[in-house]
Amino acid sequence: MENVLLVYATMSGNTEAMADLIEKGLTEAGANVDRHEAMDIDADVLNDYSHIILGAYTWGDGDLPDDFMDLYEDMEELDLTGKSFAVFGSGDTSYDHFCGAVDVIEEKVKELGGEMILPSVKIEFNPEGDEEEQLISFGKQFVQIHQQQVG
Ligand SMILES: Cc1cc2nc3c(=O)[nH]c(=O)nc-3n(C[C@H](O)[C@H](O)[C@H](O)COP(=O)(O)O)c2cc1C
């Protein structure tokens, strides 16, 4: 399998902790991972990968955070047809739109032709207990689904 691109935005580290666990699952399933914070890459990096996992915390009122915004806006220029995606993020259930940024990213991926191969994962604050296993498993499944597709 080609390398998996793992891109996320985090402010206080919760989404980064999710990325750590997802990366663990990906590598345990045999994938190589290229990992970046969203503000450090240009959108056209996505053109170089077929397997992409995007993550963000939620800001404002169910909004994308600023540090994911440039990437999001520049994704508009891309055709994501034929690429496999999964999306994750951390939020706070006391807000009206829990993990709204996850929904915003998922919608954009679909609009641009990308295929969501797993249900998105939303976690409150920092992953704990069963959530840690859920995220490791999310990473593993992302690889295994691809392996099933190629036979
Ligand atoms: C100003 C502000 C607005 C927020 N808005 C939302 C929101 O609309 N929905 C939500 O689920 N979480 C919201 N959050 C909570 C963060 O997404 C949450 O604390 C998350 O765990 C931060 O992730 P990080 O540690 O990766 O930065 C907000 C937090 C702040 C400070």
C-alpha cells in the first residue's frame, strides 16, 4: 500500500492525541504514514496520495478552526475522485454543534469526489479508555478496507 497521508489541526493537543492513536493503528496494520499539521502543508500535497485521513478540532459555533482553513479553501481546486478518506476530530458536547468541523470536512471531501471509507470519529476532549482502542481500530480498518479492495 502507498503511504497514508495523515493531516490534522490541534490547538490544545486533543486532536493530536487522536492522531497518535490512529497512526499507531495504521502502522500496526502495516502502513507507512506521512503526518503533518494542516497549517504546514499546501492542498496540492493531497494530489500525491490515494489514502488520506483528515482531522480537526471544532471552533466558533461548529466551525473549522483557522489552522485548517487555508487547506480547506485551497482543496476547492482539487479533484478527489478515486481517493479514499476518513475524518476525525475532537470537540465538546456542551456546544450546539458537537464536532461540527468533522461534518464540514466530510461534506467537502464528498463534494470534491472523495470516497469516505469509514464513518467519521468524533471524541469529546482527549481520547480515554475505550476511545483509545476505537481510534487504533479506526487506523487499522482504514488499511484493512484497502487491502480487501485490492484483494
Ligand atoms: C472558542 C471555542 C469554541 C468552540 N466551539 C466548539 C463547537 O462549536 N463544537 C465543539 O464540538 N467543540 C467546540 N469547542 C471545543 C474544542 O473543539 C475542544 O476543546 C477540542 O477538544 C479542542 O481540541 P484540540 O485539543 O485538538 O485543540 C470550542 C472551543 C473553544 C475554545
